[in-house]
Amino acid sequence: DNKGPTLVLVSVGEGYKTGFIFGGFNSYLWNSAGGSYYAAAQSLLFSLRRNVKGTKPHLIKLRSYNNNHIYCHSGYGPTFGSGHDLFIANNCNTNTSSGSNLGTNFEAPPECGQAYFAGSQNFKVSEIEIYQATRLVA
């Protein structure tokens, strides 16, 4: 909480060798106290390997129609977009409550639905890593 900007890496399936790997970058900070949406205009989502279309790594950019780029709530893990374009549930490694609803705040790749990231709309997270980004000063 109150950390940002952050990089979120998610693995679903058989691990880093054969599973799905995707995530997001939040340019703002996470603040779960209020249960609110925040503008984070430099945020993005990405698929690194084995999305349902079998495409190469892909960046998914924000649409510009509203400022609900991230959602912060004490009962949620990292959540991107007002329609939960990417939502990581609490205890994400023990349930299938995490999910994807691409196309609300982030531009869905052509002909890709909610199963794009992990093969199904809802999924159980195998591993998640969250890194705080810092500015490098030369």
C-alpha cells in the first residue's frame, strides 16, 4: 500500500516454462484505504508469453475516455481499469476469483476476449511478483 509506481508480473498455469505470463504497470501508487478509482495515465497491461492468440509479447494501452485507470481497495489485489480489465483477487493462489475483462479502459487486442491473458476469464494465480519502480539518476 502507498507504493508506486509498480510493475505487476503474474504467472498462471504450469509455471514460467509453459504457463501464461502477463501483468501491468501502474504509474500511480496503490492506496487501498478508500476503495476508489484513480487516474494513472501512463499505466499499461501486457502479455509476455502464451496468450490465447499465441501472439508475441504485446502491450495493451489505455483508452482515453475516463480516468478510472486503477482501482484500489483493501479487499482486492492489483486491479486495472473500471471494468476490471485485469483484476487480481486477495488470496489469488487459492481461488479462481482473479480475472480479466479486457476492453473497458484498456484496448483489447483484435479478436481477443476476456480469456486473452490466461486462457479463461477467471483464473488461479500460480505466482505473482510486484516491484516498485524507482527513478534512476545518472
